[in-house]
Amino acid sequence: MKRGPFVFSILSSAFGAFGAVCLVMACSSSPSTSDKFTVSGPNPGDFSTTVGGVDPVFERHCGSFDCHGNTARALRIYSQNGLRLPNEGGVLPGGAATTPDEVSANYRSIIAVEPEQMNSVVKSSGDPYSLLILKKPLLIETHKGGTVMIKGDDTEKCITGWVKGTVDKNVCTAAAQLP
Amino acid sequence: MSTLANTSRFGVVLVIAALAACGLDPIHDGAVAAQGKETTGVPIGPFHRAGQPCVVCHEDHGPASNVVFSVAGTIFAGPTGTVGVDGATVQMTDSKGSKFEKATNCVGNFFVKPSEWDPAFPILVRVSKGAAKRSMKTPIGREPSCGNCHVTIINDTNQFGSMAHIYLFAGDDPAGPAKDCPVNPDLGL
């Protein structure tokens, strides 16, 4: 049985595809510094670990090791009882309280999921439910972690309120508690 | 020529489909291989591989798919040492309010089969024995193996992303290790 022509066909196709990729990369321009834009996220002051803050709600509902307390996730949540921001101070899982650096990293991580969309929603008082940080846990969009909140519960109200700039600290306090 | 090429392509597609159907998953295969060989003198069964992530193998596509677990793990006595706790109760509550309890065996292993309880994650877990009680401070999002997050060895590689093994007491189990256990409940780690 002669197989030569088929093998040659595969190789030439692969070579052609590789060449096309190289050509596209060579023709691509690097981003200009003028392409930068500033993201207007929800109030970072409300994203704290103080009572009624929003950070503990994300820690509690999203930050376990098997979910977003994991470096394999694009959305990473650092917390006292989950993933720790690498440090030289011996701050390990289960140890010291969530650090200011970790709160800051959590905020940036949440904003960075969809920076343009977040910017649009916050600046234009847009629909919070257009954001993945709500669509996923509400299962409006497929979420490997399943349903994490339902519309109207404390967790959903806390995060939606934060995005809208109307945080209810009592609701967020309740949402951060284990049942 | 055209017929020959099409036949060959069809063959390639069939081979790929067959491999996919066999569950070719290098990540999972790597996780299974990382568990290493069985400990000499510990037979395959309810007392083996204490402290390891049970459901890496005991799942639908794992090498122990004949015995699938929905939740499984090991409870140790204290924060230092790795002596399993016999007769600890693991209380679990799922997101729909369903509750289930399971006792550990003499090496500290416990395992729940889906036919017994098939939880809707996330779940909350509490462990107790006598007056000693410990509750997890976070829910378990979807991980059925305690040992995937709670590891027996913390090192430079995993120190920021893993929790130490689960323990129930401040030190040794006041009741002491199980006396009639068919295998040594002390992993010696």
C-alpha cells in the first residue's frame, strides 16, 4: 500500500498552517501606550475585610482551595483560610487574617475578569447581571462550581449592591457568614 | 488516490475518537501516577492510602472506578504526626440541607458512596469524637477528596496553596490509636 502522498499532504498542510501563523504574527503590531485605559471598578473602599465589607463575601463563597482559591484559576481569591499571596512573612493558609495586599489582589482580580465590561457597568450604571462575576455564580452562564448564589439572597444583594455603589453592610455581613 | 487519502483520514479520525472515548487525560493520569505505589503490607481496601486524595482514583474514570466515592478522606489525631483517628464522626451538610454522617475506620479513613449520599456541592463539614469537635471554616466547593487540599506534607511548593492534614485533637487521641487495626494507623510522616 502506498502512503507517501497522504503523509506528504499532511506535512505540507501543517507547514502551510505554521507559515500562515508566522506571517500573521510578523504583521501584528505591538500595542500602543495610548491603548491603555483606566478601569472604573466598584468602590474599593467597600471592598475591605472590615465588618460589612465585600471581600469576605468573595472569600467565603468563592475562595476555597478547590474553587477560586487556586492559582489555576483566572479569578484568584486569596484569604485567611484559603490560598495565600506568596510572601516571606510566614503567612500561610489557616494562619494570619487576610492581609491588605491580599484584599488588594482580590479586588484587582475581580475587576480584571472583564475590565471593559466592568468599566461600562460602573460608569454607566449598567446591568450588573451582564458581569461574569454575577452571571457565573447565578448560573446564568455555565459555571463549573454550579450555583453559588440565587437572586435575592444576601450574597447576590451584597455583590450587586457593591457594583451599583449601594452596599448594604448588614447584608454583606450576613453573606460572609457560614450557615 | 483520493479514495485512499479519505480512507486514511477516516482512520486517523477513528483512532482519535477511540482514544478520546478511552478517557485519555494526561492531567488525570499524572494525578493518579503521583499517588505512587501501594504501601508494602497494606492491602488494597478501606485501610489503604490514608491521607491521599481518594477520589483521584475512586471516580468514574479512575483506576478504582469499580468503587466510586462522592466524598472521602482521612482524619488524623493531631497537628503533628499522622496517626489516624478511629471512630471519628464526619458530619456533612450539602447546599440543599441534606445531611449525612460517616464514621472513620481504624486508620482514620472514611468514604461515602454515591448510593449512600450524593451531595449537592458546596458542602459543610464537621468532625467530632467524644467532646472534641472541629468544623471546616470554609465550604467545600466541589472537591470530593479531602486530601487534594489537606496534604500530609507541606513544602515550599505547596505552602501557599494547601492546608495541612485534617486533625481533630490538639495532640494525640485521648483514646489512643486503634489497637486491633489490621494495618498500622501511624503513617509515620
